[in-house]
Amino acid sequence: MINFNRVFAMVYRYAIYLKHNWDRLSDMFYWPALDLFIWGLTGLYLATLNANHKEYIFIILNGLIFWIIIWRVQYEINVNILSEIWDKNLINILASPLTAWEWVTSLVFVGFIKMIISLTFSATLSLIFYHYNILIYGFYLFPIIVSLLLFGWASGFLVAGFIIRFGAKIQTLAWTGVALFAPFAALYYPLSILPDWAKKVALFVPPSYIFEGMRTMLFKGYFPIDKLVIGFALNIPYLLLSLWFFVFMFNKSKKLGLGRLI
Amino acid sequence: MNDKVLEVKNLTKKFGSPAGEFTAVDNISFSLKEGEVLGLLGPNGAGKTTTIQMLLGVMEQTNGNIEYFGKPFKKFREEILKDVNFSSTYISLPWHFTVKEILDIFALLYEVPDRKKRINKLLQEFELGNMVKKQFFMLSAGEKTRLLLVKSFLNYPKILLLDEPTASLDPEIAVKIREFLKKEKEEYNVSMLFTSHNMAEVEEICDRVIILQAGKIIAEDTPEELTKQISDCEIELKIIEDYKKAVTFLDEKEIPYEKNKYNFKLKMDEKNIADFLALLSKEAIAYEEISINKPDLEDFFLDVIGGKEKYD
């Protein structure tokens, strides 16, 4: 059973970590803002080339803003695990009564909060500067976010499994791991653009259904429910598998001794 | 000091594939009684840290059982770790966090009931009271070690695993820490598993000592009993005037010695010392200075592990 006092202790630990590491604020605000300005302006320019396709900018902004959900939550899980390794604090927390599931819960919660902050910030900027409102998805916004969240957590725990097994020597995966899925998620282009082999891969990448559904909503005004359903049908087993993988790698690492990671 | 609070049976840790297997801890069994301080000694690579990691649950054993308070560690991990804590010089704490933030987090993690009071009391005890706002990386090595010790005492532990807790401390502070450890042991019956390379410290603080070598227990007893197993005392003599006579005498009698200028170092059984000095007198060999060193735990330790070079 999860002890929420201990979960709170870890959430507090990661909140303080942010307080002392202002560079981490760049992940929450600086990069999303920079992306929005560069790609938003690119979209505006493309729209001037073809007055009939003003939705160029919306497609780009849509991809940027909603990718934040996936990137943010996976990144937080992995960077916070790495922070324990960098600080040589891993043994302190794992030799305390904290359980692996309580740790996972705190990582998920911290990622969720930071995702909400980054998402709200980016959505507000895009509304102010480009008049793109993510609320156009109405009721669908909720399942869209949940579906992308599930994928973010799944990819986060997949990478976390490797980190807890191999340590800081593969830390770059925390920044780059999820990017592997981006081309197949078809953030900025329709799936039909992908080469045949990539289309087959995209069939197994849940965000591809979500982003495709969002483009349908932008162009045709409705959200295809089947895409949401397939997205969830893939995300749930992926998340369970990634959690199993993380625990499997955690136990494998424990056999070698978690002390070697610090 | 009767109840066993920790019992380790046939603990084994092997690394590597079956073809190239390396046994770090080889079938060791020992127990720790309530209020007892047990020293775990051994040269580098003897298996001390591996043993402590298994006792903390951050490394899984290949074989054997660990029981705390009569309960299997694997099954009752969370419950047991509420009453166990540790400190090691090989770990650290969040680098940029202040002393207060670090202790708050661990007090929350261990659900310490009177958090603020406990933290303040320990900070005073370890002379860190004026450091609360200092960040961890700004502390000196000794202050960092003391903070790790404060962390280890936060949850009123019944068992403490201390891996070289006084390393990098000034002698004055190290004495205070030892006094604090003794006081905690006496007042609260805290049991401790203690590793250190400072044999005088081990002799002072430990009720019992286990010596590990190549993953195996090679000696186990009280420091006094272990020391008694070595009967040879070390005699240091400074002979200037009768230097040549002394060399001839020792060579003739085939008494082994080490010589550095006019200083002679000999080892002999305590009961033979009087006869030896009488012989010197009979041969009219006068010495300017004499010191007789009784064997201590370090002598025993070096003896059983096979010499100083193995320890280094």
C-alpha cells in the first residue's frame, strides 16, 4: 500500500530541487516559448505564401503544444531519477522505508504538475500571439491529454528502466529517448506523408492516432472516436509493460547493487 | 544485550556469470544483539560494503537470510527500515540543498513525529546548529560527515549501520561523535554495525568484532579476546654506547630484530620480557631508552589478514 506521507516527502524533494536549479525552469518556460516563437513565425510565413492555408500555423502550434505533454512527463521521470544519481543520494532514499511504487508515484505526480504548468504557459502564449486556442477541442481535450500523458509515462518508464540499470552513462536518453517516437507520431504532418515502412511503425505509436485525430478536427470539425479508442487501447498495455520493465530492470540492478550507480 | 535484533544466516553474494563467478560475500552468518556495537573489519575488497548494501536492501543476496527483529527483511522491508538507518562516507546528500531542507526531507520520509524538535536537538548535538541555511556543497568534509550522521539518527533508529562514520573528521569532533554514539547506545539501547579503518576507535566503541577477508569471516570475538590471541609485545630499545655489543648479542642468541640506526625493534612474548632485560643487564648492555608496546587490535588484524601490505 502506498504511504502518501513518503510520496509527499519525495514531491517536496523534487520541488526544492527546482528551487535550487533555476536552469530547470528553462525546460518549463524558455524552450517552449522559444519553440513557439520560432515555429509560430515560420507557420505565419508559410501562411502568407498560401492565403488559403492559414491552418499551417495551427498544425505547427498544435504539434508543439501537445508534444509538451509527452516530453515533459517522460523527461521529469528520468531527470529526477538522474538527480538522485548525480547527487549520490540514491542509496539514502532507497534504504529508507520508501517503496519503489511510492517513488514512481512521486515522479509521476511531479511530472504531471510541471506538464500542466508548461502546457498552460504554452497554450496561453499561442492564444495571445497567434490566436490559437487549444480549447477548440472542447470535451475531447481531456481524453487527448490523458492519452498523451499515458504515452509520456510509458516512454518515461521505458527510459527509466535503462537508467536504473545502467546509470548516468546513458543519461542522454533522458533528453533524447522520446524523440525517437516523434517522427512516427506525425506531429506536424499527416500520416499519409510517411513512407510505407514508417506508416507501419506509426500504427504502433499511440500519439499518431491522437495527432491525426486533432488534424481531422482542425480541418473537418470532428474528432474521430476510433482514433481515440485505438490510442487508449495501445497506451494502457504500453504503460503496464513499461512499469513492468522498470521494476524488472530495478530488480536486475539490485542484483548488481544499486550502490554502483552513484 | 540478549535479544538479537539482526540475524544474518549464510549470506552469500556472487557476481558475474557462472563461468567467471566472483564471490564477494561467502556464506557468512552473524547476529547483532540489542544495544550491541558490532565492528565489521576487513581489508579493501573483503566484502564489508557489499554486506552493508545487502543489509540495507539495496543489493540482493545470492543466498542466505537476513532477519531484523525476528522478521524476514524481504517481507517486512518498509516496517523494518522505519527503525533502521545508516551513514556512509561513500554517499552524499543533495548538493544544492540547505542543511534544513535535507533534514526536513528525510524526517518526512521516515515520518519522524516531532520533526522540528528532533532536527534541532541533533543539530546541536553534532554542532551544526549554525549551519541550517548553508547548502550541502558549502560544508567542509567534516560537516558533511556530521550531517550524514544527523540524518542517520533522525528516526530514533533501533539499528544503525555505520560505514566509516568518523572518516574525514577532526580528531576533536571524532571524539565527540564517539561519545555521542556511546551515549545513544547506553540511553536508547541502539544497536550498531560499525566499520572503520581506525582500530583504536573500533577497540573503544565495539563490543564485538568480526573480521572479514575475501568475503569470509576469519575471526569473531570481543576486541580484548582477539588481542589476547597475540602474545608478542613490541620492544623498542635505543642503544648508543653498547650498540656493537647489542648487535653481536642479538645475532648470537638468534633473536630477530629490526634496526634503524641505534633503535632496535624486537617482538617477544610478554612473559619473556623480564628474562630478556635481565640478560641484557648480565651482558652489560646499557640502553638509553626503552618502550614496551602491548599488542592491540590492529596487530591482531594485521596478523590474521596476513600483513600490512594486504591491508593497504
